[in-house]
Amino acid sequence: MKILAAALAVALILLQYRIWISDDGLRGVERLQRAVAAQQKLNSSLDERNSRLAAEVQDLKSGTAAIEERARSDLGMIGPNETFYQVIEPAPAGNRPAAATVAGSK
């Protein structure tokens, strides 16, 4: 009977070790909970991005204003009866390049 009680006590201690101390127990659960929280945060940011992209796709499909805006910004489109002005900021005095030389001219 004493041997059975000792064996049960050892089994109980080993099971408690596995629950409280080993990486398969509560530590593993906590690690997995942190990983799930990080993945949920990533998923929410990706959901927001997908919503913005879906709205942009819908806007491009439904109207010409978004297409015109895209053509103006990406392709430099100028509409009829519009005048293009390019404003060039002057370089700071210390950053002006030296006069360019033409190689090979006689």
C-alpha cells in the first residue's frame, strides 16, 4: 500500500511539474495567447487596408473622377483648356552645382 501511495505521489508531482513549469503547460498557453493577439492585430490592419482598396476599386469602376485623378497624379495628364505650370524651387546657395562642361566638343 505504501508503494502505491508513493507511486501516486510521484505521478502527481510529475503532472504538476508539467502543468506549471514545462513549456507544454501554462507557459505554452501564455505564449500562444500572445501569438494570437499579435496575429489578430495584424489581421485588423490588413482588413483596414483591404477595405480601403475595395473602396478604391469600387470608385474606379463607378466614376471617372477617380480615374482622372489617378491619371493626373501618376501620368501627368493635363485636361483640355488647362495650362500646366511647373514651379521649381531654387537650390540653397551652398548646394548649387558647378557649371556643366560638354565633353568632346571642338
